Amino acid sequence: MQSTETNAAVMPPVPLTLEGASVLHQMMRVKWAAWKALPEAARAELIAEATAALSAMEQEKSAVFSLIGHKGDLLLVHFRSSFEELNRAELQLARLGISDYLETTTSYLSVVELGLYESTSKEYASLADRGIAPHSPEWKAEIESVISRQKEAMHSRLYPDVPSHKYICFYPMDRRRGEVKNWYQVPMAERKAMMHEHGMIGRRYAGEVKQIISGSIGFDDWEWGVDLFADDPLVFKKLIYEMRFDEVSAVYALFGSFYVGVRCPVADLGALFNG
């Protein structure tokens, strides 16, 4: 039988992941000068059309947030079951009359992702102990069985509703791949330990913030997107600041732009556009 060290050496370095809902974030700026130049009746008509469309989209897991700061005026978040459905949502918005007065400043495409470091280590070790070669037909069948069971157990986390909290904080992030520190060259056991420590911090905030991680490797410019939802925005600062001190963030994390917004119920769209 192979030794534990030999088993570890032949294990694939890639942890198993579960993928769920497709996610699109749209950051938009209102063309205020053109909007304000419209007659009041025309603005009211456009708001009514947009309200009806977005009310229906809310039922399909979309939400509108009013962005704070210079990076945009609106953040639309869509959770769907496929990229095709995201594309339909994007086109539906583009067809609305109000879209002539909106400019997309950026967007982010991803899929809800759950990492399985713990399950991966156990399953890879079990397969190696049984002499099953990585990527063989038997290996693939065993891995598919694990993925299928986990997907069923985690369905509600993989296909969540947009949380109803008042505030959102969204940001993209990478793991460092530099010459000195490279996350993807760290042994899986070490990555698993660091991710466990990282996750324990998040669990302490479970009652205050809802976190949804989405994977975007191959889909967008960063590797992951992070959505935080809370009723008190101060928790975003506290959680992210505390996480900066653990090794996985302090040594290996790179962050993109942060977007913070206030939930705008679709019924209040008129108030948002008319001040």
C-alpha cells in the first residue's frame, strides 16, 4: 500500500467545488441631465414601465440597490439558473425606455460557488488508499457521486434568493499568483487549513451578515465575486477588517473595487429617480 506521503503527492491540487446559480451584477449611472430635461409626464411613463418590468424580475431573483459614491447610481443584481436566463434579463432591461437614460459603468459575471476543501481531502485520500488512479473512469465516477450528494444537500445555498437585507457590499477578489507568494503552488493541506481559519471568522458574523461567494474564473477579470448583505453597513468594515489579519487574506488576497448600496424596493423606483 502507498504511504500517506506518496498518496498526498499524487493527489490533484484542485479542490472540488459546487456550482449553482448564475449571477450578474450591473453597475449603472443615470444620465441625470437628459433625464431631468424630460417632461414630468414622460418621466412618469418611463418609471411606470420600469416598475412593472422590475417587479416581475424581482420574482425571478433580481434586486435593485442605490449605489453610494462616485462609481455609479444603481446596482442591479440578478440570480438565475443559467447564463441564458441572465442574458434574457439583461436584454429585457435594455429594451425598457428608461435604459436610454442609463449608462452601464461595469458589470460582473459569475456563478455561486461552494468550495469543498474538507470533503476533497477526505475523498482524494480514500481514493488513493484504494489504489484508484486520479482521473481514471472509476475516479471520475466516485467524484461525480460526491458532487451529486453534496449538491443535493447544499441546494438552498447554491440557489439562494437575493437576501432582503437593507445594504449590500460587493467586491471581486483574486488569490495572489506572484513570484514570491503563489496560492496555487501551496499544498492543498495548507490551503485547507488557511481556508478553515478564514471561514471561522465569517461564521462569527453569521447572525449579522449574509455572504454569497461566486466563482468567476474564465467568466470575468477576477477569480471570485463576494456579496455581503446586512442591515447595518458597519458590519462590512468589521468583518473585512478582521479577515485581513488571517493568513489567507494577509498573504494571498488581492481585492478589486468595492461597491456599497442601499436596497431600493421596486415600488420606490420613482422616488429614487425623482429625488
